[in-house]
Amino acid sequence: MKNADNRRQEDLHDISELDLKEFQKGSWFQAELAANNLTFGRAASIILCIISLIGFVGTYAPFSEGAVLSYLNATLVYAIILITNLMFLFFFNREIRVMKREKKTAAEALVNWFTGVNMALSALTILTTQQGSSLLFEYILMTVVVYLILYLDLRKHIRNMMINILSIILILYLSNVLLAWQDIVDFAALHLICTFINGIRYRNFLRMEKNKYLVEKQRSEFYQDSRTDALTGLRNRTGLRDDFETFIGRDICIAMLDLDSFKKFNDNFGHSLGDLVLETTGHFMKETFTRRNDLCYRYGGDEFLIISEEKDSRVFYENLVQLNNKCQNWQDQIRIFLCIGYSFGHPNSQEEIRKLIADADENLYDAKSQGAGKIIGGLPARQGNADRSGDSATDKTILLSLLSMEDASKQFEEQNLCHSEADRSQSGIRTNHDRRGH
């Protein structure tokens, strides 16, 4: 779940409107292309190591013939190709490990260097051609491996082709060798065929990744819809269950909210206006609790839930007062009255989270009994050095204070005074609610 929450949240485009040229510039495709090319680059470097190793050993075979061109020793050429691709193999393996941990890697630069260097080295294989052997066989073999294993766009493909052609021309010029007409035709045919095949492969890969992207985004949208209340835009109870794990081991404040006399409002003004009231309440909740760790839910019907990773309960309470004021001052003729109950603590299990929600719900019913616009808050007892996850009665003791919009400031100061006295005495505080047999 945590990984899903840390994923990119992008708008889902319509399939017909998602242009391939624009898609291939996006972060999704670039990441997939880099991941595929790292894997295929590693495979290509292994193949090139095998080719060069076979050629290197072959130069010492008793039945080997002398090289056609003696400008550079054939054994040295194979050794250069082998060592170079062993280095690339090491870097490919390293980047694959890095990509699993980090978003940004040097994958693109590594692939560019790998293809460019090996396109130049493939030209050197002409110098390893033995008497009676085809002049271009190993050159063709290496070129095909570099061309057709990795996915390369047209710009990079043309760059690699130019590196290859210029390297061949340079080697032949230094060796004072002229290619036969048939070799020139084969040389041109090689590049044309590889360009055609590479273009088809890249285009198919692009389409495949676009479809994969759209399916993933649709899946993500369906997942978000299953967690979201369509009317208010808040998370629903499914979302709440999914989020439970993120609250464990954190200081959280929980508030249960209820629209006062909502049924009568719905009956008198109609369901359309009732839906507008619910939607407006959800809007005010998101407008008031704006931090990333402030999560708002539609709990069911006209009940709402707020869970905030807020260490200071005073800040949480002030936000509740602000939310209540916004709702009451929504319109001159239509005022939304909320009853709110809240609690806070440090849950170490899902069961303790449910206990905090139950405490907030109990406080909500006490608030409703006091009248519209009331806020009743539950504060945990001071635990000193005791284990916070204990199940003793002392651990579950809470301080309740009845807060209305009129006497909130005065009562809140009394709460602070109670906390100061509790700190000095280092003893638990029993509340009026506890004395009633909570």
C-alpha cells in the first residue's frame, strides 16, 4: 500500500487522444525503455564477450590461418572487445541494481556509450579476418547484436550507423584496402535491413508500452474510485481500511463529525440540496485540513471522519473549530451545524486505532446530547514511563471536556491548566466522563 501511495499520480488520458510522439517523451515510457535496455544491454554485452572470447582463443588454434590485414594484431583486437564488454557488463549489472532503488539512473548514458563504442569496435573485426574467410562476417555479427537487441529510436539509430560507417571507412583507409562491389552492396543491405527491423521493433515496443500505461492508469483510477466517495470526493470506508497500517506507531488525532438534524433538512429541502450540503461539508473539510497527513473520510450517511497525524491536539482542536465556523457561516438562510467528537493517542495496532475511533464516536454522541455545534474532545491520560501499548485501565483513561462554540476559549485554557497540574504531580487525570462510569 505504501508503495502504491508513493506512485506517480497522473491524469488518465483517453486512448484515442494519447499521441505516440507525446507519450514517448513522458516519464513512464522513458523509465520502461531504460529498464528494458539495461536488461537487453547486459544480454548484448554477454554475447559480445562470448564472440570475442571465441575469436581470442581461435587465434591460438594450430589450424588458424594468418590475418588478411596485418595493420593490428587480431589477438589484441579480440582482447580489446572482450575487456571493453566485460566492463560494460559490470556497469549494466550495477545500474540494474540501482534502478530497483532509485528513479534516476545513468541508464540512458550507459546505453549510448555501449552502442557507440561497440559500433566502432565492430569495424575493428575486419582486421581479424583470416585467409579464406569472409571479410565482413564478424563485423556483421557484432553490428547485428548491437543494432537489434536494444530498443533505439531513429535518432540514436542513425547516430550509431554513422559511427559504424565512419569507423569502417577509417579502418579500410588506414589498411589501404578497397571493398569489392558485392561487399559494398552487402554492407549497405545490412544497414538498411537493420534500420527497418529496428524501426518495427521500436514502434511495436512503443505501442505495447502505451497500452500497458493506459491499463495501469485505468487500474489506478478504478482503485482510487473504490476508495473515494463519489459525492464528496472524500475517501470512503474502504479507503479507511486500506490506510489503517499507515497510522500504526504514529501520534494521531481522530474526529467523528455528524450533520445535526440532517434527515429533517433532507425532508424539508429535498435530496438535491441535501447532497449539496454533504458535498459542501466535504469541501470545507478538505479546505481546512490541508496537510498531506490530514485524511478526511465520509464514514457513512451524514457522518464524517478525520484522521490527522498531529502531535499537538490544540492545533487539531482549533482546526475543528475553524471547520465548524465555516459550516455554520456557509449561507445566511442555510447553516450547517456539526456535532463533533474527537480523541487522540499513539496506536500500536489496528485494534488501538479502532479503540480511538470508538472513543471519538462516543464523544460525538455526548456532543449531540449537548446540542448543535458542540465539540467534545478526549485527551489521553499521562502515562509517564509506562508502556504505551499496555491494556491497563490507566493506559485507557481519557480526559473529556465539553466544548461549545461559545465557551471554547475558556474551557481550552482550563484544559491547559489541567495538563500543567498533571505534569507537576506526575499522576493520571480522571475526567468527569470517567466518574460517570466510562
